[in-house]
Amino acid sequence: MQAVSSTKSQWSDRTLPVREEFWFPGRWLGGVSLMAGPLLFLTGILLRLPFRFFFPYQLAAFDQHPVLMTMSYNCFWAGNILLWPAVLTITQKIGRSKPLWAAWGGAFVLFGLFARTFHAGADHLAFQLVRIEGVDRATKTIAASYGAFHIVSALSATIMIGWILLAIGAYLSGTFGLLRAVGLGLMSALMLGILKGSSITSVVAATGLCLAMLPLGIHVLLAPPRPGLRSVFTTIAIGTVLLVLLFVSGRLG
């Protein structure tokens, strides 16, 4: 009995490795998306800021500056896609003390991100019409089809309301201070729709998003238990190879 007791004592005195509690999307995807998503979003907005806001001017800008506008819209779309892990990471933190704010705010924002992704497909098609048919015919086609019914239009209001709910939840839960919560809420002012250009309001909204999310991304990546250098380099290497493979496979169709 003494031997068994001594063995138990030895095991209890050992310092066992601390396992990080599982949560989705996790440290890596959550932390990186909190940093990369807003920066790509803001980059896309800034690149098309010199051009006027509404769709005829966006199509004309693509006709005259195809590389710049392609970069702008692709950065914007990539940032929008990367926001879903960032939003889930924020809702996970808000939900610890304010679950209703987290659930409603997170759900509404995610539904809105789906709407932006739908619009991204229409934007891409419109630019291909410019490339194939010319800017005049593309503009007439888009003008004739603008406002056509699609179920995604029902989600337009969700993202505007969702950012406000998420910002209030972030402040009430202590996830964000007042300034960063206001920055998150400013995203509700970002216009939603097909071939929307940039404005000062767009820049302010995206800058507020960076102010809110970037510090949290750093905190998530550096929070204990901190990964070792080997784990960091392994994750970066695997992630890089995976991204290259996904890009190549996507280009192959």
C-alpha cells in the first residue's frame, strides 16, 4: 500500500504539459484571420479609393486599370472570406459571459459575410463582361439586371445589425474596450452590394475593423500555453504548402 501511495504521489508532483482547451476555429486560424482579414479588407478598399463609387465607374476603372482593380477586388474578397474565423473567435470570447450577444451578433455577421461573397461572384462576372464584351455593353447589361430578385438580398440588413450587436457584446463582456468596440461597430456603415467602390466611410469602417481585430489576433497567437518554435515553423510550412496546392488545384479547375 505504501508503494502504491508513493507512486501516486510521484505522479501527482510531476509537472504535466498544459493542454490548450479545444475551441473552433482554434489559435492558428483564429489568430491569423484576425490579423490578415482586416488588413486585406482595408487594402482592397484603399486600392480603388481613387475611382468613383457606383458601378458604371467601377466597370470603367476596370477597363482602364484592369490589374489594379483586380488586385483591389481580390484583396477585398479574400479579406471578407478570412473574416469568418475572426468573427467566430470574437464570439467565442464574448460568449463566455454574454452568450446571447455572441450568438445573435455572430450569426448576423456571418449571414452578412455570405451575402458579400455572393456579391463577389457577381462582381467577378461583371468584370469578365468588360473584358469580353467591352465596357459599354457590360455597363448596359449590369444596369438592366441591377435589382433582379435573389434570396440573398434578404441578408443585406443582417451584417449591418450584426456588427452593432457584436460590438455591444464585445464591450459588455470586456472583450474590447470602448474604443475598439466602437471600431468594430463602424463596420455597420460599410455599404453592401454589387460593384460598390470605396469612400471615406469605407476607409473609416475598415480602419475601425483593424483597430478592433489586430490586437486581439496578436493576443490569441501569443496567449499561453505558447507554442514552441518548432511548432510555429511546422505550422507555417504546412500552411504555405497547403495554400500553394489549393491555389494550383483551383487554377486547374
